[in-house]
Amino acid sequence: MDEPAWRPSPKARVLWAINAALMWIPVVIAQVVWGVLDSGRLGWHVAAAVATVVVAGLHIGVVPLWRYRVHRWEISDTAVHTRSGWFTQERRIAPISRIQTVDTERGPIDRLLGLATVTVTTASSAGAVEITALDTAVADETVARLTAIAGSNGADAT
């Protein structure tokens, strides 16, 4: 089977950058508290701040672009096919006949950006297949299409 053809929304890069930035807030707060409580080690504080800026900058600036290059998804009449990840990459193919539920999730940042995640739950021990960072309209169309295809299949998905 070929690689999936469709990318997430271009706004996915912004979503992933915001989520990465939010992960660094506790580190910055810890460094500020450390600096206030232990102001006698200026060299260590500067070194820690520089390391944080460099690593956080790479995480916030590079990882979303890398993820966007990797993430793909596609739906055919027979399967849902995804490729995701950045450091560890995963390729999932779920037969339509195994679909049990199709859900949409929109967190606060997703709603702000007009994005949604479609989760396809199958009768598989590997877990659900997620199609992340879709424009809301594309997510709604995807759910409708998957529901129609799965419903016309007539299989029990167990």
C-alpha cells in the first residue's frame, strides 16, 4: 500500500508549536524560582537559561515542521491509513470492516485554531487510529464519510 496522501491542516504547525511551548513553561518557572532562591550562582543560572532557550527553541521551532513533513492520512473504501510521529514514527492501517466508532475531539487550542482530531476506534488491541490537526470542516466530512463507508459495509466489526 502506498503512503497516505493527505497532510493535516497547515495550522497543525502552529498547534504543535503552541503545545511544545506550553511544555516549557514549568521549566522556565522552575529556573526563575531557583534564581530567586539561590541568587549566588549567576554562572549556573545563565548556563541553565541558555540551555533552556536553545533546547526549547529547537523543540518549538523544528519539531512542528518535522511532524508536519511526516504526518499523513488517507481514507479509502477499504481502510484508514495514517502515518504520524517525529522521533518515533508510526504507520497504521485499519480496515473499514473493523471500525467500531468514529469520534471528533476539539481541545481549547484546537478550537482557537479551527482544528479537530478524528479518532477511529477499531476492534484491535493496538488501539484507536487518530487523524490529528484537521480543519474542522475536513474533520466533519471525514467523520461523515467514514460513517457512511462503515455503515454500507454491513460487517459487525468484532
